[in-house]
Amino acid sequence: MHADDILDRLNDEQKQAVSAPLGNSLVLAGAGTGKTRVLTHRIAWLATHERMPMGSILAVTFTNKAAGEMRTRVAALVGDAGPGRWVGTFHSTALRLLRSHRHEARLGDEFAIIDADDQLRIIRTLSIDMNISVDQVNPRNTRSYINKQKEQGRRHANAVRLNQPYESEYKRIYKAYEARCQKESLVDFGEMLLRCLEMLREHEDLLRLYRRVFGNVLVDEFQDTNAIQYDWLKLIAKDSASFMAVGDDDQSIYGWRGAEVANMNRLLSDFKPVSVHRLEQNYRSSEHILQAANSVISHNNSRLGKNLWTDQGAGQPIVLTRSVNEHSEADAVATFAKDYAMNGGKYEDIAVLYRSHALSRVLERSFNGYAVPYRIYGGLRFFERAEIKDALAYMRLVATPDTDFAFARVVNTPTRGIGSKSIERLREIALERGVSLFRASEAVVVERLLPARTVNSLEKFLRLLANMRKASEGAELSEIADQCIRLSGLVDFHAPDKTETSIGRRENLQELVNACSQFVEDPVGDEEQGTPASALRAFLDHASLGEEAPQMEAGGDAVRLMTVHSAKGLEFPVVQLVGVEDGIFPNSMAINEGGLEEERRLFYVAMTRAMKELRIGHAEVRTRYGQGQSISVPSRFLAEIPEDNTDRMFFEPARMPSAYARSHPSSRPSLAKGGDELDGVRSGAVVRHARFGEGIVLATEGSGDNARVQVEFKRFGSKWLVLGYANLQVLES
DNA sequence: CACCGAAATATTTTT
DNA sequence: TATTTCGGTG
């Protein structure tokens, strides 16, 4: 592609950013202003106009999805640059450097990546070993302490004071945790970045090398960088030929995991960008949506400031809906989706967004009831499921039997008579002799160090591992996975019966095998995987980096359900927000100084996902874990949306109770209005409700448990109520 | 040591 | 409500 073509079909601001002179530049790109476009075109510009080799261009993003997107879009512009080159997430890039220089990084040859769950297990056993009460010093809190320190680049020795209770215990455990990870060659997410940073700091030659290699550095979502990511960028990119950071301070929503918006300001003084570009023309949303979003975000104080505009016309006003409770809200969303599809729309045009995963459960029920196809994103990710992690642990042991955390995970999974006591003893023996659990087990078997029953079980387990390794020799990756699953007996253990969960688990395990063959065919990572052994290692890394299983992207037309966080970077013709109530959104855990502004930014992100239609719902009553209904107050953010941009305040959508919908999945509710009588209540009757006060019955519908009436209340407008639940007092019939 | 039912506990967001 | 942990029994 020619240099001129690259600038084609870009607006003036975008053109300037793409063709900016070499040196440092900052692009402030509002939501929907073509940020990814600018980044990919900039890469193409560097490659063609500036004649930079593709291998000299490092582009980092936060999510795998964004990295993948960037790869395909760059490939479309300048052709495939080989397997990925240097386009990846912060974590995958750091990991790649660590793998290439494990010696300089002081890591073992086969270091393994551990996730949050593994971290917790390690912390728990450490706490117990150290006689620190797990009831008082909560391992979860310890974990968040450790992660926080790492995000700020702190080892235990120079940990920063956080003024938390039990801080000295946290610190002691942190020290032990560092030692344990080092000894077993384990790397957690924070460690990847920290270790990489330290490695470059300690090895001048490597730093020089990579400064030369990465002549051009581009960063996406810069507002989400934390302290070490920033330092890392500064270290390798401060004097590079070109450096471009793209970000939007209004979309900084990861403060809770260490992201510092202040890095945007820091960049101005540290990198002294030769050019700053502002992208303010929004191509995504209609005017109503954009104006409302602008209005909401303007309530934040700490902003760099910008105002998005569009020439797409007013579009539809935002629909604000109020429902009596979460079930009615969910039903309203389901029926809306159904209507939308029946009028020629596609389900996949619709995204239902919520603040936390917990809100998806009610939606699922209603969607099932109304037979609306849906797909939930996020939640328990594929590679985090217990059965998958078990299978991966076996695969890990095939690669490296000395990996203690994998050994400990599956030595008794499926149960084979090696209980906690035996494992404890095994640990002691391993510690005494300074060997891995695997070696310790061998010794126990040979020297008969434990009760005969345990020794037998251990011997069987070791034989199992040996068989797996033998079966895996020279085998294809998917064959290895298949053997691990089969020989271990994980299927029978996790999926013994015909229940839905069992079937799901069985499918998951099968899917793991599929993912393996997929991975070999179409490698996602950047490292070459010549031999089956290196393919195995690469796959384990891939799995540990939490990349989504390929199946998620496939599938038919369906509504998408996800958290606002995971919707970042995406856009949908129709966005439905649910549970927009104070305490949920903004979340009660976050209503404090900095927290509220971040919640508002999150709300802003949610609103700006919508292209044509934005619907925002809240319920009057919401049940929290099964019992104890609490009255909900609409989110304070709703008051920040101008009246002019909204429509049908207090729209009352409840039409049909879920129970009915469930028993008649295909039928649509018919709104029979008439004078029929139900339990002594007929239309025209005057009734009183405990909460809504006096009203007139407009219509009745259904019978028995499904009997419902529509009541026009004096102060609350018209509502559908379930007779058995509403407890109406008839004043006048 | 494994299994089962009871009790406790949890809901903020994720690379 | 849904899931995990605990404690008692076999």
C-alpha cells in the first residue's frame, strides 16, 4: 500500500496523528473516534513512508482481543508481517522477553505462569506453614497486598506502606511468597512485568539491544498503564525513533488494579511529545447518546478535557426504563430483544451490559424463558475452570514433573487416597532434601517412608505420570492433551453423570483437545513451536495468559451479555444497561473519593458503546442473594443525563412473570384488556398497594399463580402486578 | 481417607 | 440463591 493511500479516508485530525513526524507523540482519542484506526494506519505509515522494518515496531495493548484485532488490521494494510511480530499485550511481550532471556531474568528453564487462583493456593499454604491464622489474615487480602506492591514495582524488601491492618503479616508472607515462587520457578501476572523491568535494568547490554530493536513503540489504552508498565515503556521507548501513546483519560477504568491516569500527565513531562493530537469526531454514536455521555462525564473534575461531536444526526433519545424488580427488568429486556428480532433486527446487534457478573443470572433465566438466544462473555473463563486447570496441570507435569504447584494440584485429583496429611508429609520430605515433590515422591516410594497404603497410591500416581510421558513422546499437542485427560480419569471424576454441569465439563475437556489442535494449526502466540515439546510449552503459556478459547467467537445470532469492563473497546447498534442503581452502579464498594469518578468513567464507557439505541434500566426492588429484598434508588448518574436526550422516563415494561414465560417458552404475552374478573378484582376497581398507594385497575390477565392486573397508580403511573404477590386491598369494586 | 449433608459465605471490575 | 468449606460418619 502506498503512503498516500494510508491517509485516504481519514479525517484531518487522524491524518495528522498518522503522519506525525518521528519522535514522541500523544493521541487523545475519545470513544469511537477511530483510535484503533489511527494506530494501525500509523504502523502502516511507519512501515511504508518512514521505511521502518516491521520487526522494529512494537505495539502493545492490554487485552488479547485488542492485540488480535490490531494484528489482523495491520495485516490488511501492509500484508502479514509473519507470526505476530511484536504486536501483543504487555504481558505477552514481557513473557516473550523473559522466555528469551530466562538466564538473565534469573528464571528456571521451564518457569510456569500462575494465575490468581494458584496464587491464592500458595499463599494459603504459606500462611499455614508460618502459623499465621488464615481466619484473621485473609489470603485474599494478602494476595491483593502482594499484587499491589508488584504493580508499583515493589519487592518485599522495599514494600511501600499501605496502612492496612495485618500489614506486617502481609509483608512476611510476601517475602515467603517471593522465595517460594523463585524456588519453584513460578511467575505471576505482576511478576512478568516486574521481572522484565528488573532484567532490563540490570542488564545494560539487553537494554541496549532492545532499545535498538524497538525503534518504534506504540501503546494502546495508555490511560490504563500502571507504574511498572509506565517505567517499562520509559526504559525502552524514551529515546526511540518514534513513540506514540494513544489514550483517553475519560475511559480509565482500571484504577483498582493499579492503573494510574496520572501517567497521561507524566508522559507530557517525561516524554515531551513533539505533537499532541486530539480526536474528537465520534463516528459511532448518534447525537442524543453522545450529548448525554458528554454531560455525564463533565461531572468529573480531574480531566484533560475534550468534547466529542458527531455529524450523524440526533438519532433516538435514550430510553430510561424502570421496573418493579429485577425479574421484571430481565423480562423487559428479553421481550425487547424478541421484539427487536421479530421486527427484522439481529440478536447480535444487542449487547446487555451490567456492572457485575452477578446481574447476569436473572437475565439468563428470562432469556431462557422467552427463548431468546444469548451468549455470556467473561465470567468463569475457559482456562480457569477447575477441570481444565487440572488437565493443564497434568500437561504441565508431562513437560516438567518438578513443577510443584501442578503436582500438588493433581496428586489427589481424581482422588486416589493421597489426602492432606500425606501431602503435608511429602512437603516436609521435599523441604528436608531440597527436592521437588515429584522427586520426594520417588524417594518415598523407594525408601517406603510413609504408610504402605500411601506408598502404594503414590507409586500408582508416579506410574500414571510415567505412562503419560511415554504416551506423549513425540506426539502431537492435541494427542498429549487427549492422553492426559484419558489416562488421568479426569472425565469420570469431573463429569460422572448426565447432569447439565457434567455434560458441560465433558465438553470443556473435549474442547481443550480441540483448542490444542487449533493452536498448532494457527498459532496465536509469537514464539515458534518447532518441536512438540516447545508446542506444549507455548500452549501452556498461551493458556496461562488467559486467552479465550476459540469457540467463544463462533456460534449463531445471539444477544451478548457482558460486564461494562469487558465491553470496553467494543461497539453495538443497541446497548441495554441493566441494574443502574445506586450501590450497584456506582458500586457501593467504590463510592469514595477517587472511586466515584472511576465509576462515572465506567458509566461513560458503557454509554458510548451504543451506536443507535441506548436503553438504561433500573429496578425499584432488587433481591440480594435470594432473600432480603432491598429498595433500590436509581443511579445518581441518571440525574446527570439531560432530560432532552431521554425518552419515556418510568417506562413500565413488566408484561409477564418469568414463571409463565418459562412454562410457555414460545408464546408471546397477549395483553388482554377487558372486564374479566380475577379473585374479586376487576378492571375499574379502586385498590390500595402498600408501596404505591391508591390506584385504578385497568386490565387483568392470566389466572391462578399467573394472575396479573394492570393498575394505574396516582403517584407512580401504571404498573403490572402479580396478584398473589402484590397483596392489593380492594377499596371499591 | 472419602463421602455426605450442613453451615457459612459471597458479589466489583481482569491481564 | 449458588457455591464453597466444614464436620461428622463410615
